[in-house]
Amino acid sequence: MMDSQVNFSTLHTASGRVFKLATLNVPSRLNPLSLEMIDLLAPQLAAWAQDEQVVGVILNASGEKAFCAGGDVLDLYRSIRSTRSGEVPVRAASFFEREYRLNHHIHRYPKPILCWGHGAVMGGGIGLMVGASHRVVTPTSRLAMPEIRIGLFPDVGGSWFLPRLPGKAGLFLALTGAQLNSSDACFLGMADYALPEGRLSTVLDQIVAEAWQGEPESDSARLSHLLEKYVEIDMPQSTMALHLARIDKVIGRDTISDIAPRLAALARDEDACLAQAGVNFVKGSPTSAVVAFEMQRRCRHLSLGEVFQLEYQAAVGCATHPDLVEGIRALLVDKDRHPRWQASSLDEVTFDQIEAQLAPRFRGQHPLADLT
């Protein structure tokens, strides 16, 4: 299938077995994850999981600038704008349900998945990448969960994987949308291999030449060994490794109200990366900051499936809250970068408001009740 939002192709290997390639194919827009992309990817992944000839999957993307710069939030914007205030936008709810189901499937996939995360890998792009068994970054990789800037929260499993990062890095990333380079991603465990730019074709050639067994465990080890041969030696400095002890002190074990002034003070830091993180927090949605904090607190001991269930409720709640459409407007529609958040400070966000935002907005069984 060519010239689609996702192109599918096959690598025939020396063993007679095959790897399947799924290539995100909207490079002009940095490959935003759309509902149409999800509906193309999900059935193919399901079919490949059952096909004995398929030994693994490769997720990559067209263009040099991005693997996937996030979900298609402009489509979310249109969905919300066309819905009465306070009502659940049907297309937005469908997007979150199907996106999280796809994310969950990648986490639980029975065969190796190699994700080539070059360029921008943000939000929904991280949702595709983080659950893969073999996650590659390159010198151009820039990873982030920047949802606080648009009135959302770090979803796509972020409430599950961010608390599992070293120290307090996960909550720091959730509250600031700080960008990570390839070294940061490997240090934090969000990527497994940093490879030189332009090595994908070499890796694909090596995959073709290998004698795959059709045994997921041994094939996974073989793929790991193959990738390790090309690991980048000359990597950029990791800001997260350099400053993790300080980040831990900034976040501490306090409430969001206690953390906020320390994060805001980073905006004046001498380190450019920390300063930008502080600016992001100050300019972000106060409601989103509280939701992100609360989601990490509530999800710490939940199963992956339970996390996606609660994230669905929170995301649909965000879609009915004015901050999401306002944040998208300010960043991507009018591009004035001056969102008018409903709450101008954390002090204006109440516990009852957050409870209402996380409450179920569906009838009957949870749409993701089958996820474990």
C-alpha cells in the first residue's frame, strides 16, 4: 500500500521468513498520528502477530525531520470546536480509545518491534515508540511529552512509563515538556540504542541477511545483537544525567503547589535546557499541571491496562475542558503563543474540578475494559 498515511512493505530474509515495515507517511506535517493512521496500523499489527511467517515489525517514518511529532491535535481541535460546550466530542473520544488500544498492543506485542525514532518524537510518537521491544534514536532525535503546553497531559501510557524513569525525571518531564536528546533518552530508559544518522538502510540489509528462527525470544536477542554492532560512540551530553540529582530536589516528594515555585525558578537558570523547562511550566496550563501530577500519583501502582483506562477518562475530560481547544489554538492555529487558560494559577484549580475531569463520561462498560 503506497501513498497512504501509512505505507506497508515486506522484508524477505535469508531464512525465508519476513519482517514487516510500517512507515508513517505524512512528512510535510511531521507525521502526526491521526485516527486514519491508527486505523491502518492496528489491524496490520494484529494480523502480523498471528502470521507465523512474520518474525518482527519495523516502525519508521518518511522524511528526515520526524518519526512522529505527536497526535493530530488539529483534528482534535476541529472535533472539539464542532461539539457543544461541555459535551463529549465523539471523534476525539474515538481517537483516544483507538490510540490507547494501539499503544497497549505495542507494549504487549508477541514479536520484536523495532522503532526507528529519528527527528521529532513527541507525544503520540512516544506512545508508538516507548512500548516497542527495540527502540532506536539518532543524533537528530528530540523526544518530549509537551502536552502541558496545549492543555492536555502526558497520555499514551505516560502515566505508566514516566513514574518508572530514574528519580523524579518522569514528573519533571510531565510538568515541563522538557526536550530530550538521544543520550537523555538512553539514560532514562526511553530508548535502547543510539545509532548514527542514515544507518536504517544498513540495518535493514542486515535484517535481510540474518537467519531468523521464528522464535520471539531468540529473534529478539538476535535483533539486539545486530543493533549493538552499530551503536553510536560519539553521543551528545545528557542533560538529564548531568542534572538528575538537582531535578530530584526540585520535584522532591511535595505537592504540586510546593513544587511549582521551584520549577518556575528554573526559568532563570544558567543551563539553557533547565531554563526552557521552567519557561514551559510557567506558560503551561495550570489545570494540566494538576492533572498530570494527579495522574502520576494515581497510576503508580496500576497495571498498564488500568492506566490506559484512567488516561482515557482524563483525556475525554480534557476534551470537554476549555483549556485544550485554547491551547491548540494558541500554539498551532492562530500561533500567537498566548493561551488564555481557564485557571490563571494553580491556586484556582480545585480538587472537585480535577475529580470531575477524571470522572467517567461513558455509559455502561469502559471502552477499554478488556485491556490488562
